[in-house]
Amino acid sequence: MTVLFASDLDQTLIYSRNSMGMEVTEDELIEVERYEGKPLSFMTKKSQSKLWNINESAFFLPVTTRTQAQYERVTGIFEGSQSPRFAVISNGAVILENGQPIKEWSDGIRQQCVSRKTIIRELLPEIERHFSEDWVLKVREADDWFVYLIVDRARFPEDKLDFYTTTFKKLGWGMSLQGRKLYFMPESITKAAAMEYVKERLGASYVFAAGDSLLDLDLLESADYSMLASHGEAVRSAVPVSEHIHQTQKHGIKAGEEILARVAEISLQRK
Ligand SMILES: [Mg+2]
């Protein structure tokens, strides 16, 4: 029986200095991403060896909102230098097979976005209408799929988040606030749908999923067993979730270790 381990990366398996928490020493860390010459993301050495060993009993599928360029900066989640057979990137708009995007998949997603009018060109005027405030530092477009704002969290009006969420949901866009990034995601772009495609291709029969943000919830809901990092946006926003979704006991980078220990346990049981 093939177990598919479909996991988010940032703040689930890999962590920046700001998000890793206090319960870790320098000796425990290993760098997994470098950006502009500086180390940006880390795992614990323990997590890395657990992740590498998982391949003996499960199939590891990265499922990330990172674009291809951002994803390709992450090294060290796979042993050796070969691209993994599959990776879900751009929140599910793109699936890489042996490092190359599957064109038919993205074409299908594009068609859905166009027919539902959830394309960036339609969104930008709405963003301008609602967010003229001085807390928007930058507006970034992710490979023509979705948009994220870099916001000044100190000035961001948290109390208005529910209102914005409802407003943009009506237009077909899901919102997610992760650190300094405020994402606007077309409803047709989901991690769950891309995971289901890979699950089918692999003939996997059981899915273990992990994540931390609101953008991960559809993935976690569609899996058989899921873990939600307790430090994340999804737990903070207190959205009701199904019983097969379990919160980690640990916070920060140690939650990553906890998730990987649980995957190893479950995939060995099901082997
Ligand atoms: Mg995340």
C-alpha cells in the first residue's frame, strides 16, 4: 500500500529564524535555503534525517505556495540532487513532474480561473479600492496566478481581516495572512486538487497531510490523517476542522519534528 505524505513546507517542515521558536540550539539546525547569499530557511538535523528516511515507507510530495523559482531555492528536503518525481507548487496551480511543469494541469487551472474571472487583472483594481492604506508595502504577483501583499504588521488592522475575507470571498478569492504576506488566492487554485491528481497518478491509497495556514486546510481535509502545526494561522483563526486533523503539541521548528515522527509511525504501520 502506498502512503502519500503531502506536506506544506514553510512553517510546517522548514522554518526561518523568525518562525522557528526558542526551543532549538544552533547545533541542531541545518540550512535548507539560501537567498541573496544568506541562509534563509532551516530544518533540524533530526527532521531532515527523518524526512529522508520516510521515502522507505511513504512517498513524499512537497505541496507549497512557493513559485517555481522560490521552490527551487529549497535544497536539502530530498537526499541527493535529483528532482523528486512530483512537487505541487504555486499552491496547486502548477505540478512539477521530474522538475518540469505538467502543462495540461496548469492549462486546466488557467481555464477555470478565466471562466470564474479570478485573474490578477480583475483583482488589482479591487485591491487598490480596499487597500490604499499606508500598511501595504508592496504588491507582488506570483507567476500570473495569484497576488500577495507585503504588509506592515504593526499597522495592519487585524480587526478588519474578517471583513476583507468576506469581501474577497464573494469575488472568488481566498485570503491568507502569513507573517508579512497577505495572499489572495483564486478559489480554483487549491492544494487538495493537485494532491488528488498526484495521488491518482501514483495509485496511492492513503494520504497523510501536514500544514499550518488557511491555504493548507483543503489539503488537510481531503487527506486520511492530517497534522496542523499549532503555531500557525489556521489554529489562530479557529476555523472548525474535521476529526482526522490533529494539532501538534509542539510549536515552531519542533512541530516539524513531531509531524515527521508521526508520519514515520503511521506509514510503517500501514506498510
Ligand atoms: Mg506554511
